[in-house]
Amino acid sequence: MSDAHVYAVVNQKGGVGKTTTSVNLAAALALAGQRTLLIDLDPQGNATMGCGVDKRAAARTVYHVLLGLGEIANIRVRVERGGFDLLPANRELAGAEVELVDLERRESRLKSALASVRAEYDFVFIDCPPSLSLLTLNGLVAAQYVLIPMQCEYYALEGLSDLVGTIKRMRAHLNPALDIAGLVRTMYDARNTLAQQVSAQLEEHFGDKVYRTIVPRNVRLAEAPSYGTPAVVWDAESKGAQAYTELAREMLERATAATPA
């Protein structure tokens, strides 16, 4: 692959597995030999902590990149327990929302910064905050693809139609090349009838945009961040880790198929 495939991991609903998906896909693809960068674009800094990087001790973060105070090449850190690079975030990023408002090209600051290192990677994942904010807009402008993790529950479908509308507006005004890479069903409980129904509806409406791999509800996925290690590294045999390894394989297949020979 000549240039990175850039994915914004987005869902304005919180608690659907965005960060778990971002961290584990970055690690799984790195384990598969792909050069991978994870950008934490959420002021909560959960992806940063989940990679074993202390967000409180991070002197420079994605905040400095967005405000033009530093370059990704000098701020990224290596995640030794994952084999990929991380652009960390912390609470400081919340201030960027206000500070970006008065800056030129405020929606495309991340895209511009990413241009200088993009050729160094095969995959870039941008873990966006659970809101359609200026930070999320930066993620969507910088990305080629949107990856949507979602739980199979009633309100998820409602939120999904809002998100699809936002992506259409992004294409019309800010990023004409943006495309939905796919939907990932997360925290799936096969015993739940509603989950089965929503899953079937997603397949019906979105067809092959729904990844075949389903990520189950799994305690090891929930525990891994407290050890600062991606689940695919911490407990590779767990059902959750195996699902993300399989999802990474599926993404790699699709990315390879989409790349001109």
C-alpha cells in the first residue's frame, strides 16, 4: 500500500465501543505487519490510557498539533505493547474546541498535519469524541473512510440515521471523498432477541457495508484498558480479542481490494 488508509472511528453516541475498536484494530493490524498510527481525538484520553500511555504525563499531545504548536512526527509515541504509534490526548484538548473557532481552516487542521507523515503508515485510525463537534469534524475531514461501531439496540438505529446525514453534509461541503467503510456490531449478545433483530435490519439496509465480523460482549475487552494493553495483546485467546483480530483481517482484505494495483 502506497498511502495510508485513514479511518475516522465515529458515533455520536457514547459507550458503543469506539475506543476499544480503535485500540484493538490498531494493535491487530500492527501484529499483521501493518504500519499503524492511532490518533486519540477525544479529550477524555481513553485511547491514550488504554495503550499504556499516562495522559497526565504527556507534555505534548494532539492539542499541540491542531493548534500548529508541533508536528505529529515529534509528538507521536511508540506503543510498545501494541507495536504501533500513538498521537496522545488529554483534557487539554477540550480547550482546543474554543481556540480552534477563530483559526483559519479550523476543520482541516488535522488533515494538514497528517499529510507530512501519512506515507509512513498503512493504516491510520482517528478515535473521535462522542459528539459531532469541531474535533470530530477535523477527524472526518482528515479521513477517507468512516468506521461506525454500534450496539444492536433500538436507539442505535435512530442515531445512525443522524450520523449518515452528517456524513452526507460532510461530503457536500468539506470532504467529497469521504465514504462509509462499514459498520461494526459491538458488545453483541446473541441471546438478546432485539440485538438479533437490529443486526438483521442493519444487514438489510446497509448490505456489505456491515462487517461480517461481530464483536461479542466480552469481559476481557473491558478489563484490558486497566492494564494499559490492547486486548488482542493482553489476552489474544479471548473471544473479544479473536473478534478484533478477525475484523482486522476483514479490513485488510477490503483495503487491499480497494487499492489500485
